[in-house]
Amino acid sequence: MKKGFFITGTDTEVGKTYVAVELMRLLSQRNKRVIGFKPVAAGAAEIDGVLMNSDACQLLAHSTPKPPYALLNPYCFKPAIAPHIAADATGETIEIEKIQSNYEQLEAMADVMVVEGAGGWATPINNKAGLDDVAKQLNLPIILVVGLKLGCINHALLTEAAIIQKGCTVIAWIGNEVLPAFKEKEANVLALKSRLQSPCLGVVSFQPGKQKSEPSEQINTQLLLDYLVDFS
């Protein structure tokens, strides 16, 4: 098992980037060199002549050391659409080999890698492969971000089952309340805890009036460290 984590979610817009950045921050507090990696991003703006994705920029801002943007985000597309459709429109092919190469270059600089997927677990990247194949190739343990909303139990169970069926290891899940005043949140969290095979790493509550959610309980950093290469 390599020294890092692959962050996936039950859907798009469930808080993968926030969770990834929070994990990077917590691991950095343990004096670890942490680098984020966004293999594929769709939805970008041109900055100084370079297409940049806001999620990838957040990972870059919290990376130590800070790699070149193109190394951290090898595939970046302007329209916020499915990555393989965006790639087809530009005539580009997303290749797992290039993703693997960039990852290995970054891994050599870091104690811990935090890799963030795009959309959900099986988001396609080309005509044959998806981000689930990328996670499999990188051989990283998976952290599942569950968007806490109506339907989340079904989404989480299906996603965890798909990850396991792929031959990957789900080490934990994190609940993120994506809508204000989600009714029966606690009941849903209890149902998830009793039904998912992986342990809960923490729950993030929606905070009205704030630009991002805030942890409602300490994310269990020690559980992360237990799955990594020697940190002593």
C-alpha cells in the first residue's frame, strides 16, 4: 500500500475538496510533507494564459512543497462537464499512464499524497476507463465522502460496494452535510454507521452564513496514520 489516500464521493458536489484540504491540513500539523493531486478536473478559468481549476488550486495552496500546477493537475478542461466529454471536445485523450507518471513524481517529494477524484467513483475519463481505474492503478486506500442528503444511504452503500468490487480498500468514510437543515441527519448518520463496512472518520455539519462547512467532530487523524507507511 502506498503512502497516500484517494478521496472519492457518492456524487459530484459532496465536499471532496473540502475534505481533502482538511486532511492535508491535519496531516501537515503532524509535520508531514503533504501534496495534493487532482488527476482530472473539468470546470476551469484561464489565469495568466493557463487553465486552472479552483479545486486543484486549493490542493496546490495546501501542498508542502508546492509543485508546478501542471504536475498536480495534468488534465484540466474549461467546461464543467463530464471529463471524458470535455476531453473529446478538445481532441485530447486522458491517459492513466500520464496520471501515474505525474503521481510518482509528486510522491517522491511527499510523505503523504492526497488524491482527489472528480465527480463520483466511476466517473469516465475516456472511452474505456474511469476514475475507479485510476484509483486501482495508484493502489491507494479509499476515503469515501458521503453527501448527507436525501438518498445518501443508498448512494453510499452502492458506492462502497462498487469500490470493494473493484478490488480497492475503503478505509473510512466521512459524512458531509451539503444542504442546510437536513432533516433526520442524525438518523441517517446512524444508519450509515451501522450499514457501511468501513468506519466513520468524522461528520461535517453545514454552517449557515459561512463559505464552507466546519467539522462537527475531530477527524480521526490517527486512523489515517495507521494506514500509512512508517511515520515514526
